[in-house]
Amino acid sequence: KQILGTQAQLWSEYFKDMKKVEYMAFPRIAALAEVAWTPLANKNYDDFLIRLDGVMKHYDGAHLNYSKPTPPAKR
């Protein structure tokens, strides 16, 4: 209850170009939005992955160099 908001950082000594910045930021920025704006009772990782697919189509349309998510390892 003491947290007022969220934030994210991109830590690096050096990004040689914007394509590397894009790769490091996307889709992490979508995950940040999910954490910040979705009420706890509505959070659902599988649902997020379905919606993320649509978000990545926007990334494609904008020609962003984004990281492709990988499924979590099975135990």
C-alpha cells in the first residue's frame, strides 16, 4: 500500500544504436504496463501472452527490433 507507482530502467554501460535499445525495451515495456495497470485479481500470465501477440504485431508494423519472448521452462 506504500507503493505509488512503477518504473523500469534499462541498465547498460553502452547501447551502440537504437536497435539495441529497442531490443532491450520491448516487450518489457508491455510487461511493465501489465504489472502497473492490471488489478491483482485480474492478472493472468496466459491471458497476457495472448494479448502480447497483438502488441507484437504493432511492434512489427512500427519496424521495432524487439526481443521474442520464450516460454518459461517446465519443471
